[in-house]
Amino acid sequence: MAKPVLISGVQPTGRLHIGNYLGALKNFVELQDSGKYQCYFFIADLHSLTEEFDQKEKQRQILELTADFLAVGLDPKKSAIFQQSRISAHSELASILYPITPMGELERMTQYKDKIANQKENINAGLFNYPVLMAADILMYGTQFVPVGDDQDQHLELARTLARKFNSRFGKTFVEPKGLHTPTPRVMSLKNPTKKMSKSQPEGCLFLDDSPEDISAKLKSAVTDSGSEIKYDSDKKPAIANLLEMYAGITGDEMSKLEKKFKNSSYSDFKNSLAELVASRFADFRKKKKSLMADPVSLTVILKSGSERANKVAEKKIKEVKEKIGLI
Ligand code: TYM
């Protein structure tokens, strides 16, 4: 029996933060290494054009994210690692899905509403149509599982809706995908525990390649809650709960174990321990990323060959789709 297909993408918009890691990439590596899935992981470069960018910087960001993927543990021998824009079938499938996508479904997307509130000078149609392209990315490969943070749930739901709609009108073509979450599907900002950690607010991010000094300084200045006890209470102590979740996300410890461990610690002791943990957890990542970034040609080769692999599957699917709807 063929293994179930799993796919996920990340936008090349800058350095990865610990939210990306604990919500998504850590899971990518574990799922890949379980050997239970046919894995596809891709650089969502077309999606990233919906935000302001510089064309020279974009090329660098694509290679940087490829280095991030590899440094974190994704392996081109085990997974197809590819670049979205190298596969024209993604855009073609999106065009085919637009006419079956109700405008209302797109208008109520929270990510769209957040983005247009945050980039008022650049409210573009790409932002509005984003979830349709994302549905195309997913449906293309017969995907059953999509490991993502919970900010992508609404988009995933649209992919399921579009799969059902298409199938009922044109016959069984797409699989309805399911999301996979880690125990930390939403890591919050270091500066504001009611807001998601996000690259668009870098001051609240802990980046995976931050130096140990930066990690320590950022955690020292991370907001805390009133009181002094290290206790997991997401209502009353949302900032400490967020830091505890980061700790547990890395070690896999139960909260009760961590509460015991830090029973007699001050906030500042706990933050120091977390800083040490994060710095040592990503020491190897920092080293690998640096050496991978020094060889951009090899990164491009990996992307090209992963894209060729994915393209074979995508070309077959887009042909099937066109036949089903009577285009060819
Ligand atoms: P992106 O690039 O914003 O984020 C990459 C992954 O990181 C997760 N994530 C988080 N998880 C926990 N806490 C956070 N603070 C946090 N911030 C980000 C995201 O949920 C995501 O899994 N739309 C996608 C890219 C995409 C995609 C796809 C994903 C395009 N097509 C098809 C899956 C399948 C995005 O913008 O991710």
C-alpha cells in the first residue's frame, strides 16, 4: 500500500522563529523520520509575493529557507523539497479553483483581515486569493495530512471545502486533507502574550539562528505576568505559560514536571534556564545553517531536483483535472 501523502509549505520571508519551529518544522522532521509518509516540503515563494519584497533579497530568502529546512533536519533523500514557483501547475490549479470559491469564504479569513490591517499601503488581490493558491498546493498531491500551526486552520478548511465541491461536481479527483498540530500550535510573542509570534513583529520573535547572547537578552526582556510563581495558567499567567510551552515544546516534558523543577525559581532564573536550553538546542542548527549558506549552488541543486520530482506528480494531476472539467 502506498504511504499517505503529507505536505507543508513555509514562506521565504526571513529567518525562522521558534513559533515556526515548534508549530511546524519540528513536526516536519519527526513526520519525515517516522518513515510513514510520502513527504513534500516546499518554499512558498509565490505566496510571499503578497508582501513587500526586494527582488535581490527574495532570491537570498529562498536559499536561506532551503538552508533552514536542511539545517533543521529535512532530508532531500527522504522528502521532496521544492520551490513552489518552479511548478506552474500550482498556479494553474489555483485558476481552476477560483470559480468554485465563494467570495464570502475568502472575505472572512482572519489572516486576510489581519494582513490588510497591517499592510494598508499594499492591499492586493494576492492576499485575498492566498487561500485558494494554498488549497491548490495541498490538493495537487493527493495530500492526506498537512502539518501546520493553528493559524492555518481556516485555510485548510477551505482546501477541504474546495475538494468536496470539486469532487461532487466533476467526480472524485481530490482527497480531503487533515491538519496535524503539535502540542504548541500557537507560540505567542515575547512582547505580548496575546499576539502570535510573527516575523512581521520581529521584536517579539526568538529566531532559530539568534546567538546565545541575543537569546538571553531577548528572554530577559520578555514580558512576564504579575506574581512570582512559575505555574502553567494560560488565563492568569499567559506570558509565563507561553515560555513554559516553549520549554516543554523543546524537551517534551509534562507541565507538571516543569512546575516542580522550577518550584523555587524566580522568573529570572527560569528565563535563564530557558535561554540556555534554546541556545544549546539550536547550536547545531546555527552551525549547519552557516555552512549550508556558504554553498548556494548546492542549495539550488537540491531545490531543482526536488522540484522536478514534485513536478512529475503535479503535471499528472493537472492533466487529470483538465480532463475532468472538459478542457482537454
Ligand atoms: P508561514 O510561512 O507563515 O509559517 C510557516 C509555518 O509556521 C507556523 N507558524 C506558527 N506556529 C506556531 N506558532 C506561531 N507563532 C507560528 N507562526 C507560524 C505556520 O502555521 C506554518 O505552519 N500559508 C502558509 C504557507 C503555505 C502552506 C501551503 C502551508 C502555503 N501553502 C500549503 C501548508 C500547506 C504560511 O504562511 O506559513
